[in-house]
Amino acid sequence: MSLGPADIRVQGVTKHYGDRTAVDRIDLELRPGRITALLGPSGCGKSTLLRLIAGLEVPDDGRILAGETMLAGPATFVPPERRSVGLVFQDYALFPHLDVLENVMFGLRGRPAAERRRRALALLDQLRLGSRTRDWPHTLSGGEQQRAALARALARDPAVVLMDEPFSGLDPHLRAEVRATVLSALREADAAVLIVTHDAEDALLMADDLVLMSRGAVIQRGTPRDCYLNPISREAAGMLGDVNAVPTTVRDGQARTPFGTASAPGIADGDAFLLVRPETLTLAATGVSAKVVAARFAGAMNELVLDIDGLALRLRTQGAPSGPGTQVTVALDVDRARVVPSSSLDRV
């Protein structure tokens, strides 16, 4: 089976391991030319979902389709080698007995030798590995191994590229450099891409579409910007970065907070949280009085830990920090904060 560019649709897919449900009725769509990041904590089922799409696992329920072609479903299962999928695993899985060029050429068996070599060399040049073609995998750095594994995955022009925690073993400086190179190559490939990660920065910087997953279920989906600015729960907000959760009570669509009344459309009356990112709090001439409990230098930002009537909040500012014990005035644009129910939503 040779699959060209097509939407990959995961419909109601479930996977059990004994009594544990690893993937619970997941719906997901991957589109050609777009990068989807699947973000969640370790053990939430995201790698299992990737393996189901790849054909390395068989779903217990639900269907997986490429366009109108059934890949997995009732009485149907297409094996991984027939799914036109390029896989990049967390450990890169390069063949130790083959040099870098041979690793990339491996997936092109059956094509003329000159074509295989030409295609492999072009990808290695694109991924800045043109000088390492005859080196053994164990002599490469982590970032070079990662790029070599991607070149091998892209060599066959797959319809789908699946990457499982691709940057987890890289130090922060190398991670940013490799991520930029990989992103450029993925954009040029025009495949449907799924990146599984537990790193919020990777997800926010690379994804067109973001899916947040917890306990085997999808809890939010949307653009990275929308998920960051409009989290639907405290759990969803925390996956994408630090957040202050201010206890409040909702009455008739309004929540009373230390910073004034916040709109809470669609939130039932009762206990709730006002979610406030540390960077949305500002030191101002007018606002709420607070005491600085701690001041921390964080490079481009300074972080203050504040006490507002017994409530501990974090504020990030590019200005000069105030020392512990200082009284400051804090303001918040409540339109940049979000009110969510006190109990997390289980799934969407």
C-alpha cells in the first residue's frame, strides 16, 4: 500500500493493557503540511497513541483511517511497513553497523543505487550532516543522531512523520538549534506530522495544532496560542507553563477576585479558580497591595513571590526586582486571566 498525502483520522480509539486503559476513546486528526504536538505528562498514553497510529500496536476499539483507507478497525489491520509512516524514536534507533549515509539509504531499498544515494545526500545536506556521511552513529553527538534519524525517516517521502520525544536527550542550547533545523525540514516535507512530547516549549514553538492529553484522554485541543491563553482547566494551564490559581466563587457568570470582578461565562455557580500567568501580573502605580516574600533572578526575567492577603502569587517582570519585605502594588488585566471550574474536565 502506498499512501499519498491524506488526513489521518483517529476515531474513538481505545487501548487496554490488562486492567489499565492507556488510551481512552481518542479522536485525533493529522493533516498534511501541518505539525500536531501531543503534549502530556509521562504515562498519560501519548506514546501508546503514536504506536497505534504507526501500526506498532493494535487498537482494542475504534478506527484509524488515512483518507478513506482503513488502517485499523473492525477486522482490519494494515501493518506498519505498509502505512507510509516515518518514525523517529526517542533513542533514534540508528543501525550501529551502518554509517550515516547507509542508515539514511536503508529505507530506500529497491530503488536504483544512484537515486538512493542522491536522495540520502540531499537530506543529510539539508539537515547539516553533509560532512558526517561516512561516520558511525556512535561518533555523532545527540543532536546529530537526532537529525540522522529524521533524515532516515524522511527518505521515503512518507505521508506521515511520527516523532516520539525527539529532543528529550539534548541540552537546552543544542535543543534549540536542533529544533530549528528539524522544524525547517518538516515544513519542507509537507507530511502530516505528530510530535509526542512532555516539554511545553517544544510543543508551543513547533506546533500548528496542539493536543493536551491526561490519563489516556484528550482534555483540550486548539492552536498553541489559544490553549495557552484560554486553558479550560487548571490542569491544562499547568501543562503549558507556570500559572497562579486564585480561588474564587462564581455567581451569575461573575467571579469576585482580589483584582476585581472577572467574567466567567458558561461556568456554573460555585467554587472556581482564576488562572493567572505570572507574566500577566504587573507592578503598577495603582492596584492591589502586596508584600514581596522572595525575589529571584531568572535571566531575561525577575520572578517575585508575593503575598496578597495570605495568597501566594508569582509575578515575572523585566524591571528591577524589589527585595523581600518590600510593599508593592500589583495590577492585573482580568481580561487576560481565565476562570475555570475547581474540578478538572476529564475529556473533550
